[in-house]
Amino acid sequence: MFREIRPAIVIMLALTVITGLAYPLAMTGISQVLFPHQAAGSLIERDGHVIGSALIGQTFAGERYFHSRPSAITDPDPNDATKTVPAPYDAANSSGSNLAPTAKALVDRVQTDVTALKAEAGGEAIPGDLVTTSASGLDPDISPAAALFQVKRVARSRGLSEDSVRALVERHTDARLFGLIGEPHVNVLALNLALDALK
């Protein structure tokens, strides 16, 4: 009987070593050599301190910064295990809201966001990604339309010309990959760092 089981055990152990150890170590080593920034998490530093990753969104508040799209990530409420509390952009708990389009909680949140954005809209249409969450809850990017929508507010609060802020948005707009894949997008953290660097 052992003669019949032995090949299965040998193959299982061999595949475990190959696919569980050798392959991941080889890919990690190759990525560290060819793409060290990306392999380390695409971390962004300022003044020698890591302030975020280009791959994970952050919450920006205040009039002086471009705002990210909403994040639906929640954590259990520490005071009541039957409830949840918002935990935006928590990379350890990536998720969407899983609410149906007709869910009252979702409709109420979107209406609240739309009402707040109408104050700065000036008659412009509000881009959808400023009021909707992504499936992961970690999206670091917004559409160029969402960034341009915020130009007036940011320029006014910083005492900058709208043209200079608009030009900054255009410089930080990434095109489709190879001209075909994905949509043009703006990384909010990179844009806000460039904004802080403006004189």
C-alpha cells in the first residue's frame, strides 16, 4: 500500500517546495532587482518619513487639498460588536459597501455628499467618483474630471490662480496604459504633494 501512496506524497512535497517556496522567492528576488520601488509597496516619502503608498488611497480633508473618492471600509465598533464604524482606506480590511443601489444608507450618504459638493459645483455636473466608493475601498486615484472639479476650491483656499492649479492637475494625469488599458486617472496623494510643493 505504501508503494501506491509514496508517489502522491513525493509529488505533493515537490510541488509544495516548488510552488510554495522556490517560485515565490524567485519572483520576490526578481521583482526586487527589476522593480525595487514597486516591490517595496510603492511607498512615498517626504522628509525621510513614509507618508503613504501610491497604491492605497488616503482621506484628505479641508479646503486646501484635493479630496479622494469616498471609502466604504468599516471596522467593528469597539463599544458595540453589533455595529460598525467607518475606517476609510484601512488596507487590512479592504472591501466595498455591498449595499444595493436602493439601500437607504447608501442613498442617504450619496445625497449628503452631493449636497456638500453642490456648494462648490457652480453649476457643473458632479463627477460620479466623488460620491461613489470603489469595490476595494482603497482606490488612490480619481478621474481627471473629479480633480478638475475641485480646482476652484483648492485655488481659492490657497490663494493660487485656477490656471496654475489646473495645469498641475493636467501634469499629474496619467493616461491609459499603452493607450488602451484602463482610464485616465490622477493619483490624489501625488497631486496633493505637488500642490504643497508649489510656491
